[in-house]
Amino acid sequence: MDPRLDATRVSGPWPRVGMSSSSQLFWKSPDPEASLRAALGKAKTKIEELSSQQWDPATSTIGGVRDYQLCWLAEDAANWSSLLLHLNSELADPVGAELSSASDNPVIAFNEFDQAAWGFTVYENGRPVTRFWNRPDVVEEDPRECTVRPNFIAGLFGVGVDVVAPYLSRLDPEAAEVGKAFSDDEFPLEDHWVRCDFMRRVGLRYPDPGEAGTRHVFIAEPGVTEDG
């Protein structure tokens, strides 16, 4: 099956009861925040600024909003910008598609499910074109619909196929330990944080909170954030 799937067959992760998911978007734009605001507007929501960026450990809030309800924006007009969405958000798919429709560059949304599986969706020209999950069984997906060609991903980011291929294999549901893709990686393949090693290999940066150009924001989403 061609992994450049029809848009109707590529969708975001839907968390099951008692479980959680997280999504992080990466896109390129000379004005990343304007592009993001336009995409959010198409999704009928918007960025709301916080009164403070100060973390309050007593209440687990930033600017008076619970941490799990916040998004983390990291802008870089010269490279890739990113938005880590609030917990269990379903905005990655519509916003990723809208961001890609306004750019000649692909947009990629990384997904993590219940700290047990990770994957990503690539968007081009306003539609999802391919998707990957390392553990389709965990997210109850058909493995044939979440398999990617390493050469396609390598071509998107201008890296060698050998650089990305080790990360793009599905894990055996019975495998407890797989090991690292490369000796200098920080995480083994069975750890969902290995997506950060993959990001680094393709030129994406997982920013640290507090870095210049990063801030927490609130993005309302009905049914997900309390204020949505």
C-alpha cells in the first residue's frame, strides 16, 4: 500500500478513556506566529496570551492556568518553529493541514500516546500525505495505514535514508527492549522520547522552556480545555 495516504484515511490520534495523548507541530515560515494565528483562525480558535510566564509550583499553573491546559510556542523565523499543544488536543490535524496550505514546505506533527507509542503525520499543500506509528497496536491502528517510506522522509528533510530508517520500523508488541538506533542517541527505540533523537537527525529542535523566542500560551479547545 502506498503510504502517501488519501486525506480521508489519515487522521490524528484519539485518546481512549483514562489515557492521554500529546502533539507537537513543526512548520517553516518567515513570520511563524502570523502563519500559526491564521491556521488557528481557520480551526475556529486563537492564541490567548498569559498574564505571566512564571511557574507557580503550589498550583501547577503558569499565568493562572493549569500546566496541562497550556501550549508551548517556540518561534524561529530562520528555521523550524514548533507548537507543543495542550494535553489531549485534537488540533494538530486541522492546524497542520492549514499551515501546510500556506507554505511550500511540509509541516510535521509528532504524536505521543499514553507514553507508550509515538508517531508523526506529514502535511503538504493542505492535506496529510503520510503517517507513522511505531506501535500501531497501542493506538489500535491498521499497520498498513501508518507505515512510511524512509526514502520519502529522508527526501523531505534532505538527509540520508540510513539516518532515518532505523527509527521508522514498527516495534514487535512483545518486545520489551530494542536498544538504540544509534549509539549516540539519548533514548532507546522502545522509549517514546526517541522521537527527540529522530527530530535531531532530521534537523528539528525540541526547544527548552525559557529559551529566547519561546513562551506558554493558552489555546481554547471545546471539550478539551476547561475554558474551551
